[in-house]
Amino acid sequence: MVGASYAAVPLYRRFCQATGYGGTVRRRESVEEKIARHSRDGTTTSRELVVQFNADVADGMPWKFVRVKPGESALAFYTAENLSSTPITGVSTYNVTPMKAAIYFNKIQCFCFEEQKLLPGEQIDMPVFFYIDPEFETDPKMDGINNLILSYTFFKVNED
């Protein structure tokens, strides 16, 4: 049982990435390839998007998050704090909404699916570096979408 529960997170991650389940982003080409292609093609955009950030914790996970509003940068930080009197290891899943826009949201660096151990009272900043594919602007299915939400939920990892 312990082995199965420990393997659940990476299996769930692979399932979500393969199927796009829950707004998890699927990849056709790497972020680096996309950036290089758009740079090479001279792609320019004029539309501005608002990217909102959300973080939740599952029941029994005594952490809190400080929500941040991104500026013009594509780098944001989530701050997590262990409010308990014992060390806790957590792992997060994420999704992007609206789900049909998730294919254009590319995370370059992220803390998701990686275990984070926080000591009692410890607070850490976790970076999220992202890129919005400029093809978003020319996709007619994206008309009227001006807000994207990146959402994380942390779950406690049993260390038995």
C-alpha cells in the first residue's frame, strides 16, 4: 500500500500530461523549440493577457499560500509556510483554465510534482517561470479569453 501510494503522484502526473486531464498542459514541442521558432519567424503580438495565480491545500495540509499578482514579467513566486509543529513533505498538482487555452501556457520552471519538505514554521518561495505561446493570439478559439488561471493544490506525502 505504501509503495502504491508513493507511486501514485508520478503515475498521475504522467497520465495528466499524456491526456491533458484537469487542464494539465500537453506538449507537442518543447518550450525552447517554440521560443526559437517564434523568434526565427519574427512572430509579434499585440494582445495582452491577464494571468491569475491560485493555490490551494488539501484538507489536513497545514500550509498557507500568499497569492501574488504578476507584473510584466513571466516569473512569479508562490510562498508556502508550514503552520504545524512537525516537518511536512508535500507535492503539488496543477492545472490551467480555461482548459482550451492550456495548450498555450508553457511552464519553463516549476515546483509542481516535486516533493517540498518544510520544517515547522519554515517558509519558502517557489518560482514559476512561464511562457505564453504567441499562437494564442491568432487562434479563433481563444477569442474572448483574456484571463488564464494557473492553479496548484498541494497534498501531504506520507513518509511512513
